[in-house]
Amino acid sequence: MEEAHKKALKWTAEHYGEVKLDENGKKVVSYIIPVVWHVIHNGGQENISRAIIEDEIAELNKDFQKLNSNIVNVHPAFSSIAADCEIEFRLARLDPDGNCTEGITRTKSMLTYAMDESAKFLPGAESWNRNGRYYLNIWMGITLANGAGGYAYYPGSVGMDQDGLVLRYQQLGNTVTHEVGHWLNLAHLWGSTNDPGPGQTPDNCTTDDGVADTPNTLGQTGCSQTTQSCGSIDNVQNYMEYNFCDLMFTEGQKQRMHSALNDDTGKRQTMVSLGNLQLTGTDDPYVQNPTCKLLDADFTYDKEWICEGDVVNFEDFNTYNGVQTQWAWDFVGGTPNTSSVATPAITYNTAGVYGVTYAPGNAAGFADPMIKNNIITVSSITANYVLPFAESFENATTFNNEWFINTQNGQGWQTTTSASFTGSSSLKIYNHLNSAGDITEVITPSYDLSSITNPVLTYKWAFAQKLSGGNDQFLILYSTDCGTTWTPKSFKAGAAMATATATNSAFIPNTINDWDSAEVDLSSIASESNVRFKLYFKNNGGNNFYLDDLNIFGSTPAGLIEHNRVNNLKVYPNPMNENTTVSFFLKSNITSLNIVIRDVLGKEVTKIIANTSFSAGKYTIDIDKTNKLTSGLYFLEFNADNNVQVEKLIVE
């Protein structure tokens, strides 16, 4: 034992209260508990790193060994009974089959959003209490189905395949300590209910936690150290209270936990036995075995979308056992395209979508490689399109090649022929089948907005709520750095999104009147030469969503209005064969109406109406190929007293 460590333990004993040291100056630990941490995730931040889990175990040990730094703040009424519980927790080094492990499993599952007992039976996340080996199992996900921050069972309350803790990843820390207290047979200070405070039946002052030195209490959620709810000062700083100022166990609680560990109810006594510690790899000396072959390689990276010439940083994420001493990386499209360092920085100089292969190794050899395909998207520093641009989703191949879909869960963006405003296809989200919270995104190609004056984005959409309402969200965001960062530009939600009558049946727009249109002013980013847009949709109880005719063109800022709100402009059929009809409704008199057809370069092809006054009302105008129209794409510009709207027109 190093002299510095002995001095540190001596300082701890002097400043935090009595801490038992053996003849070698080592902290006395009476019980060692093997731990396995099951991470249930869906690929998000809840898939916490090994370092975070190791920190949680370290904090747990401080709490149970009276080494937490805030122990100096214990209330004088309880300082003499604040206990070093002499319990240590160690991540397992051997799994139930005797294989090397780091004591962590990772399972991808939608159950992470509503953790309950079923999470304990997921393939790969099952309890490790089998084959004569026993562990404290901790299952962790995003949220718990019962809304709690965590829960655990008293010893023997359930079978060993369910024995352990269930936790919410954003509420670890003292929550872990609290739930382990339950697992070691401690009740809340007011008794075995989840209901602190006054007004309970029976009164919490008449119930007890079975520990003599914890005063009876109604149960506190606050941190006032002078509270006397049952005739004596409440031990509000106790880990078994419901608050965030907890920092101690009592000597009586220590004895109750030790009693649980000396009884084989729930296999607690077997679990801390020397034989079980040897079987789980948690006996002394507790070190990683450098000869264990590494399993289940994984890695992280700091960017998914970059521009040509940008750098992505990579790092080993988890190797579930052993010690890494070698690193083998292969980077398709990267410079360099191989690396043998732990944290390589890779430059991508050519546009494309690339994958990475990684395998760590040690004296026992290399782990099976982790291959992640199509994870790094590199965009050209030159935009895919100059303006004007028109997309009616008629060509599924173009869409699949140039647009990028990211669906976290549920049904995502896809092309469909079930409905359209123009032509025969549109984009659709089968939102009717999705669950609340499901998110899908689609990212457009890149555009040079500097190539045109006063750029405007327009689109058509169709959406119905369900009869129970809902608050679905549709956002348009933009990125000027090839998708590394995104800024919101347009937002719609709830009833403001609806274009048709609410229905609980799967919504399909049946007529042109089921569609609406909008314009988004892009003047704030008009000078940008490489812009992508992200269409973001989040379900919150609504129906199917359709989008068509996403166009970007030049316009006059003063003319930015939402279609169908003022003039209800429609062009049909579209595409046209021999003729088409323009219909519009004027809510007020117009002094000067101009309708012009322009080609894709903005050049005027023909005038339909020139500088004519119109009274309020509904109008229809026929257009045929005699108006200098050959097959191709055109834009119909509708200018009513300088309020400008533009519709795409396809001539077959």
C-alpha cells in the first residue's frame, strides 16, 4: 500500500468520522457485491459509456462506505450514528458462463421508453443469476412505465430472474443508493409505502421502517434540517428519504443491511460469499485480466454530417472485458484510411456516405470487428442545385438517391402514389400507425440560394387530426454547414396543421381541397451558397401527413403569403396534357392582377392576364398548349396587387 494512500485514508477518518482501517492501512470492507449493469437503449444518450457506469459504482461505494464528501454536512443530531456500512460494489469480471466481462450488457429495445418487468427478459438483458453465480442486476433505460425514478424489490420478494434494480438513466446518483438500500431490505423512513407526508392512512407517524435509530417521520421531500414531523427531528438527510439532500445511513440501517447479507433470502448470503466472488471475478485482487479476449467492440464519433475537408473524431466506446492495447480502424473514404491509435481524427475530402470498421485487441488477439455502414455523410462544398428548384416526388429513384431519411422509431417519410397534389406521387408519413413521441426526419439535397433574388421555399401539405385532437409538430430547419448543425425556420403544430376534417380512420386526401400551401421566407439566408433543409415531424396523436411540390424560387418579400388563405390558388390537372385550369378566390377587390408563365430560368414565356382589375369572388381560367407551351417544367406566377404566389406547372 502506498504511503500517500494511507495518508488519504487517515485524513478521511479524521474529517469524515471513524473509518475502519486494517493493519495495512486498507479500508475495511465486510461485504463485496458483484454487479451487472444492463443498459436498455435505442441508440441515444441513454446508452451511457462504461466510464459513466464506473463512476456510478464509485459513487455508490462512497455512499455505502461513508466516503462521500458531503458527509461533513451531516446534522449534529445524527453525526454520531452516521454509518460506514462496509459494503463494496464491483462490476463483474466473469459472466454466468464463466466468460470474461466488464459487467455491462447493452440491448437495443423500444422498452427503454417504458421500462418495467418485461425489460428483464429481453434477449441479451436477462438476469445473470444463473449457473450457480449471483449478481446485483441493474436494468437502466430512458423512462419507467410507472413514472418513478427507479424501483427495487426487498430480498425474496421476487424470483432471482427479476431480482434487482430498475433505473431511469437521467436520475442516477443518489437514486441508485436509495434503490440499493431497498434491495438490502431497508424501507423508507416512514415505512413500506411510497407515500410520504401528512394525510396518509395509516398516519405515517404510527408506521416504522424497522430500524431503531431512525426517528419516526411523516416522510420528507424537502431539506429543512429542523423539521419535527412526529415529535423529534427528522433525519431528512437519510438516503431512504425522498429528497436530494440525502448523504447518510444510520448504524441501525447498517445492521439491518448486514442482517440481510447474512441471510440467504434472495441469495444475498450466497452472493457475498468468497466462492461466488471467485465465480464472478470480483474477489481480490480485483483487476482486469489482460489475457481475456475482447468482445463486443463498439465506438463513437463526434459528427455524422460534414462538408468535404472536415474532420471526424473517433473513440472506442465499450469493450466488454479485458484491457485494450491495440486498435485496428478502417475508414472508407477517410484520410488516413487506416489507424492503429485509440482516438483517431479522420479527414473526409470527397462527398459520399461512408462506413467504419473497428476492432480493439490485446495479448489474446483482436475482438470481432464492429462494422457500421453509411454513418458519415460528406456533402460537397458545392451545392447540388442552383435555383429555381422544383420537386414533386414523381421520381422515386431521385428521391432515394438524393434525400436522407432518419427515423428514430415508427413509420418514416416515404414516397407514395396513394395521394398527390401534383402528378401521381407525394411524400407521406404513415403517422396513423405511429405512437406519441415517434420522430421522423428527411434531409433535402443542397441548394445555392445566392443564385437568385429573394429566395422563397413553398410546399403543399395535407394533414388530418384524429377525433381526440393531438399536437403533432412539423418543422423545417436549415443547415449551412452540410448538416452538422440545424436552425429552425418554420413551425406548425396541432390544429394549425390540419387541412381536412379530423378522422380516426387512416387519412388520405381525396380532393384538391384537402391540401393547403405555405411559403417560407428565406431572405435571412439568401447569401448562402450551400443550404440543406430538414423536414422534421413528431407524432403526438395525429393522423397521416402528406407533402408535395417543394419548390424554391425567387419572389418579392412583400408578397409572402400563405396559399389558400387569401386567394385559394389551384392549378389542375397538373401535369397538363392539352389544357389545364387555374382557379382562385379573391377575398377582396384587386386593382392589378397579373398571371405569367415562366420557364425554369425565370424567363417569361407567356402572359395569361396582364394588369387587370378583378372584383372579389371565385374565378377559373383555362390554359392550353397554344400558349407557347411545349413539354417541360414551368412556373405560374400569380401577382395580385404585388402579393405574389407561384405554382409549378408540368406540361406533358
